[in-house]
Amino acid sequence: MTTRAALLRASILAVAAPLAACGGDTSDGASPGSGGGAQGGNAGASQGGGAQGGTSATSKFTCDDPVAVLVDGKDTGYDTCAAGQTRRREAKACPSALPRAAACNSGGGADSCKTDSECNDKPNGYCAAASGNQAPGCSCAYGCTTDADCGADAICLCGAPVGRCVPAKCKDDAGCPEGDCTSYDSSPGCAFIAFACQSTADTCGGDKDCAGSGGTMCAYGSGAAGAAAKSCHPAGCAIGRPLLVGEVARAAALFSRTDWA
């Protein structure tokens, strides 16, 4: 009886051991469950980070259907937008085709240079023919390849044969909390391009947003960024007028006279 009881006791212990082991597994299984909760928390944090990593633009007129501006097949960091504005997505060095082998041809004007190599008073010099309302002739012009070549309130706008400095209140999109760093005409109709951050107060993003509004140009009322929000204005190139002092229009006082007919 004693031997039989001992055998029975051993059998009971043998059956109980796996149950204890299962109980241990269940306890350990809670740890993976906790780990899963932690992973879920991390996943949520990752998604939150992704949302924060997206655009922070709140302007209603962000750059739609952007097309990268390429010079010599290289991305310049600029994009053209569907509404007609250009945005500075990222500050990049501009390609340069200088010096060029071909001589400047003004068509018989008064030339002060013929080749790019003659224009060496400053970096990025080239010989260019006059355009617009300028008197015919070739003269030296000086461009840029990076923002460092321009003043504090200017950026290097990439182009051919080299970039050119244009006024700017922003360097790229990263410096604009309410939208993009985009172009506008500082004297509507004169094609005096400049750049500034978009604002939530803007009522247009580019000239195409002004169709049917009574205006054709998306610009600032005073012509100066920061003076007001961008809105639609009639095109009209008034070079030199109004006179701006500290970005404020100045005009002569009005007087009543009897000796003027």
C-alpha cells in the first residue's frame, strides 16, 4: 500500500507540474501584452510625429501642382505653382554657365563689353545686352549662385546664365509659419519680382487667383511685403511712383492756389 500510494502521489505531481508551467506562461504572456501596449503607444507617437512632420501651412493659397524649376537639368529649389506664383521650397546653390564663349551682340548699340571675361569687377560677372526700355548696348551685369552673394534682405533667384539677387523677406518655406515663401510683383505690372511669406490674411496666392476679381495682379497694396496682406490689384507699371520711404508712400502736401490755370 505504501508503494502504491507513493506511485499515486508521483502521478499527481507529474500532472500538476505542466499546469504550474502553464500558469507561468500565462504570467509571462502578460509581459508581451504590456509590450504590445508599449508598441501601440510608440506607433501612436510615430503617427503623431508624421502629422507634425507634414506641412504647417495654414494659408488657403498654398502652392498647388508644383513643378520644379530646373536649370541645366538641376533642381534649383524653386517651384512654379498652378496660380502663377513661384515658391522657394528649399535654398539651393544655383547653376552657373559662366563664362560663356559667345560674344554679346547688341545689334549696333553702345557696347561697354563684348565677352563675359571682361566683367570681372565682382564675382559672377557677364556681358549682357540691354532689354526693355534701356538704351541698346552690351554692358556688364553681376549675378549670384547662393544667397550669400546677395544682401541680407535678398535671395538668389536661379536662372540663365546665372542667378540674380531679388528682394526677399524669407529664405524658403521653412521660415514661413503660415504658408510658403512665394513671389509677387513689388510694382504690379513691372515684373519686379520679390519674395515674402504667405499669410492667413492673404486673399490670393498668385495672379491666376485674381481672375474675375477686378484685379489681375496678386500683390501688396503698397508694393512692400509686410505692409499689408496680399490681394488683387490692377496691373499698371508706375516705376518710381509712389516714392517709398521706410516702405511708406510719401507724397507732397496739397495747397490751394489761385495763380494756376
